[in-house]
Amino acid sequence: MGKINFLKNLIGSALITFLSQFPVKAFSQTYSVEQVQAGSATEYRFKYNERHFATAIKNNGAFVIRPRPGDDVNGWGSSLYMQPFLPGATLKHTTLDNIVATDSAISLNTHGKVSRGTSNTYGDWTFSMDFDYNLGERTITGTGNYSITLDNLLSSSTGDLNLYKIASNYLDNVPLLTGEPGDTGDMQRANVRGDAFYFQWVPPLQPSHFPQDQTNNLSINVIGDYNNVDTVAQGYARIEPAYKPSLKVILNSNEIGIPMIFGAIYDTNKSQDFWEDNVGITPLILKTSTRTNYNFDVSFKSIPCPEETTTSVENWEVY
């Protein structure tokens, strides 16, 4: 019996020594991607273990990223359309190359054509990003690269180049579940930072806002809101109140001197419509640009609505 126990201990010690050479993650993949068809749209649901924290959607050539970092099951808010387009274009022409779940991140690679008009194009683009989810902090972060090559220079006939679009909802002076009228929706405001400026954009105060301050680096932080609109008082079926997350995108240009500005539009005709994306936010390259190639390092971050967490929004304002 003594020899047997000795051999067991020896084998056990050797096995522990062998296994200790490998990280725990090597034996368990924490990230996964679930593909779901929803009508014409294909959804790619990003999961950390079983937690569904974001979704990438491809629908008729449009490509959108929707985060849900918090605990609220209804906490889906602002949407990021990560593709370039010219004014008035229908967003199309995206090809999803791959979405790969590893043991440390979800890697996404896409490419496509710059949308122009209802079906035309004006160049090519590529976008890649690695997404990471911190369960303890309820935070989604992403780092990647974004490259655009136009067919020709921008001009008065093309208009300015929209680099991406954040679509959101802001409800102005609507009935709330508190019994009083007020403002609510998927967002409170956008905090905007460039090389030499910082301001906050509140949709009803400046429904069309295109300041001409140019920058090589642009951070747009759409602050989430607690959406507690009383849809029954509006004459519709009840929807549950929900904590909507913040969504932040930073573009750092690899070229100096590009005429990039902030732009945003609020459709006041839809200011009481809870189902509408009545807010559109986009960085633009002005048509005066003398370049046809643009390359950016991209950072992405999403945290829960400030009402849902003790995390301060201002703690992640810096580039």
C-alpha cells in the first residue's frame, strides 16, 4: 500500500506540474458567437460565457453594431453603423469577412463599398476590430482599424464624406412613467472632443449642428439614458422602462491635416416617436479635402446607463 500511495502522489505531482505550464483559458473558451436569422437580417450575437453583450447585424448590405453591457435585458440603445457613405445614400454594399471568437476576444473583419445614392458606390473601405467584455465592470471595449479609399476626390457633386453613423432616439417633452412630462429616450447628450475643442450636444437645443472646427482626432461619446416614456399615455401598448447604455467611438487619423468635423441632426418631427431613430450623429470629411485615402485607428467603448451603475461617465472621457 505504501508503494501504491507513493506512486499516486508522484503521478499527481507530475500532472500538476504539467498542467501548471498552461493558462486556464487554454482549456475554456469564454467567448462565442451565435448566428441568428431574423427576417432579412443576420444577427451575430456576441457572448461572454452565456452573457449576450453585443450584436452585429448585417441587413441588405447595411452593417450595424449594437452593445448591451449592462444587466437590463431591455438595455439595447444607440446603434453604430460602421461604414462610410455620401449624403442621402442608402447604406449598402457591406461584406462580412468573418467573426471569430477566441479565448480572449471576438474579432470582426468587414469590407465594402462607399454608399452613394440608392445603389451607386464611390470607393472601398475595410474595418476590423477586436471586442472585449469585462464582466466585473460591465464594460465593452474595442480596438481596430478603419481604412477608406475613394474613387476620386470629394467635390460639390459628391458632398462631404460621412465616416460612420450613430443612430439613436431622443424623446422631447413626452409623458413619463413618473406622471410628469419630460425628456427621455436612448440618449441624454453627446460629449464631443477634438484636438482643440470640447462641447456637449443636446438634440432639441441644436437640432442641426455642424460646427466647422476641424480635427485629426475625434471622440464622440453618446451618453445613455433611463428610458421611462409612458407609451400607454401616448395611446400605445406599454413598453417596459429600460436603462440604455452609453456608446463611445474615437477616430485617430494616421494622416495630419484632414478636414474632419462633427455633425448631428435631430428630426424634431419625430421627437415624440419612441420607435424612431430620430437622431443621427456622424463625423464628416469635408468636400474640400485633397485626399482620397483615409486611415484611422478606432477605439470603441460602451458602459451601462449612468442611472444603472456607479461608474462615472467622465472617468472615460479621455482619449
